[in-house]
Amino acid sequence: TPQSIDCKHQAKLKANVPIFMLHALMEERSPISLDPLNFASQVRWFHKHGYRSIRLIDLAQAIRDKQSIPEKTIIFTFDDGFETCYTQAAQILVEHGFLATIFLVSGYCGKNNDWPGQPADIPRWPLMSWEQIRALDQMGFEIGAHTHQHARLDLVNEVTLESEILQSKAIIEDQLGHPVDTFCYPYGRYSLPIKNIVLIEDGRGI
């Protein structure tokens, strides 16, 4: 599903950056899957027409630094960290000079997406192992946090809220050995108190 961030740093600067939000690449049709051949065709089209990809952290840095964002810039993101990010998406993207941002549910890496509250009509598929995640990280893919157990943050108490956000960040950082500065809200649900917990010490926010 494409969205765009409208970056207006100054009157002279305006850049629309499409963000393609995906989950798994599977031939099986579902609310969270895209056929790998379809994805490959889209990536080839972007490459053929001169697009380049950046990661979400690169966009955030450009906004903070008030840098211009070139036309034909796109972002690919993958929620949940499905194994197909490693077995399918990475090869397709790298072959065309693209990268992506991948958000992990830290308590389920190496398992499947059968976390509490998962709707019955959502297929259960494998998620990446930490070894696979580290391999993508070393290739330049951005790894972000997506809570510890994919909790709907607007429905949990304050203690659980802090644990879901902070524990996810801490575990991923421990596994990768470097800071994790981006966060994706499960189900797109957030509020000002939730956003305040997501903020990191220097005030930039993850």
C-alpha cells in the first residue's frame, strides 16, 4: 500500500516520498501478502524508470537537516519481519540497488506471527531468525522496532506499554550491536502518551 510523506522544510522545498508498506511475499493471497513475482515486477519498473530507494532513517535525517530529497525517491518497509524478507525481498531489492526498512516484533523472531490478538483470518508464517536479521543489517537494510509482542498500544496499561516499546528496542539493539532509531506502531494505533515513550533521550524519537 503506497503512502507518501510530504516534506516541507522551507517554502522552496517540497518532496513527495512514496512509502510502500508490505508484510510477507507469498503466492498465497491474504491481507498481509504480495505475490513475489508481482513485487519483483514492481521493483524492476522502479529501477527502469530511474527511482532510488532510501531507508526511513535516511528520510528522518534529511528532514532534520533540512536537506532536499531528490525526485523519484521511494521507501520500502516491511512490518513484522517475515522470513520472506530474507528469502525473497532482499535478493529482489539488492539486485536493483534498493534497500528497505524492516520492523521486528522482538519476542517472536525465529518463530511465527501467532502473537496474542492475531486475527484468525491472518495466515501464520515464519518470521526471520536473528541470524537472518543480522545478515540483512550488515547488507545495509534498516532494522526497526515494532514492539515486543505486537500489542495494540492504545489498549494496554502504562506498564505494558513501556515494556512493549522499550524492551523491543533494547533486545534488537543487543542483537545487532548498534542503536535502533525507528519504530512502527502496530495496527497504526498511537496517541501522544505513546509517542512520548517512543522518544529517545536526545529528543529525536525512534
